[in-house]
Amino acid sequence: QVQLVESGGGLGQAGGSLKLSCTASGRTFSGYAMGWFRQAPGKEREFVAAITWSSGTTYYADSVKGRFTISRDNAENALYLQMNSLKPDDTAVYYCVATSYYGPGYGYYQERRYNYWGQGTQVTVSS
């Protein structure tokens, strides 16, 4: 059974930092791009960041660019999201995702491209 398990969520303060982790089990995600989506209360789920397997090319939503950093450890089958300069608007459930998609960069922003999803971890940022 393939599983993506997120950890590291919790309560943060505006201007502070949190780091999310995602561990994959059940299969290797060799060749898969991985990323993060989030869903705030009453809002649609939205793309946050993604990173490709081979080149490590990264993609970010404009709302987090310059504040969040996505990285991965292919040997450990792990994915990370370092979140700095947190804002209350970052409050959401964060989902770890993986995709076999390989193509133009705009595809990594599309939710439908992602085959595997974690259960999500709550991040709450207080002002």
C-alpha cells in the first residue's frame, strides 16, 4: 500500500517558521515529481510548491515564493517544505503529493496531475 505521511504541522506565529516533512512508503517515488497543496477553511485546494525528480527543478505559487522552500531527499524517499515568514493566510491543511507527470512546467501546478496524496497536516498561523 502506497502511503504519503506528512508531519511537522502545528501552530506557528506570524513571521515565524515551520518545516513540514513527508515520508513515502509502500513504493519508491523514483522518477516522480513531488509537491505540496493546501486547503484553507472555506477555500478550494491550491498548489503550493513542487519539485521534479531528476533535475530538482522547483515550482512555487506566487503567494509563497521567496518565503517557502521545497526540497527532497531521494535516498530517503522524503520531501520537505520549509516555511518562513509565515502569515495568517498560510493557515491551511497541507497535503503531500506525488505525480508521474513529466512535461511542461505548467502541468506541475495542476491538481489533476497528482496520483498520490497524503492525509494532510494542519498548519495554523496566529497573528
